[in-house]
Amino acid sequence: MVKKSPAEITRIIIAVLLVITAIVIASMTVGRDIYNGSRDEGMLSFAIVNACGYLFFLFMPVEVAFIYYLQGDMSVLALNAVAIVTALFSQSIDYSIGLLVSNSFIDKFIGRKRYVNAEARIEKYGNLTIFVFNALPLSSPVISLAAGMLRHRIRDTVICTVLGLMVKYLALTLIF
């Protein structure tokens, strides 16, 4: 049996706690709406799930939640607006964490390989990376974190994030 270092054990414990947090949030919001069979009161639960899903340290299927709520009686325009605003809010937090937190902390928290890949993409392709990762169901929160760590221009980051999110949610709306 391979002995794990204290840093690895800490990372595993944090990962397990974050997974449990994501499950609890999903269960108390979307899960409650599914069990009750009512999507009418679900805009707040969707907003919570979407905001949490765009934080780099929680992994939640935000696109699936959007599609689920899209099938309800809510205004499509309002649902799209909430999706974009909450995603932008959470990714702004991710960007700010990237600005404020040291590389070694991020290294220990999510692993070096993950954000090094994101940094390399931003350095090579710049704004296109931010746009594409937001337009597709990829790990855009990690890209926002890396953009903050690289001190990428906030204005460019916000514009590319919003445009990418608009494309993603418009496509999901039209398809589903």
C-alpha cells in the first residue's frame, strides 16, 4: 500500500467535502423541485445551483439543470438572464480568487496540472480560450481562475465570458 503525504490526504478530504456540499446543494434545490413536481418556484433553486456550479471548486451539471428548468413554466428570457448573471457572478469570484490566492495554495487545492493547462491555453489563445470554454460545457470556472492568476485584463475576461455564456445558453434554449 502506498503511503499518502499529509498534503494528499488533505486534498482528498477537501475533495470529498466539496462533493458532499455539491450533492447537498443539488438535493435541497433541484432535487426538492423534482420531488415536488413543481418548477414554478424553482428560479431561486436554479440560481443557487447555477451560481454554485460555476465556482471552480464545486462541480455541478449546470447545463443539465438549465435544460431541466427550461422544460418548466418559467420565462425562457428570465431563465437565460439568471443563468448568465449567476455564472458571471461566480466566475468573477473565481477570477478574484486567482488574483488574491498564491499559486502554491491553488496547487494544493485543485492540483497543479489542472490550472497549468488552463494557463497555457490562455497564454496561447487569450480571449478565444475564455470565449470557447464558456460557450461549450467545459471547465470555464478553472479558466476564470487561471485568468485571474495571469492578471488577464478583467474587461476582456468579462466580455468573453458573457459572450460565451450567451452563445451556450442560446444554443441550449434553441435545441431543447
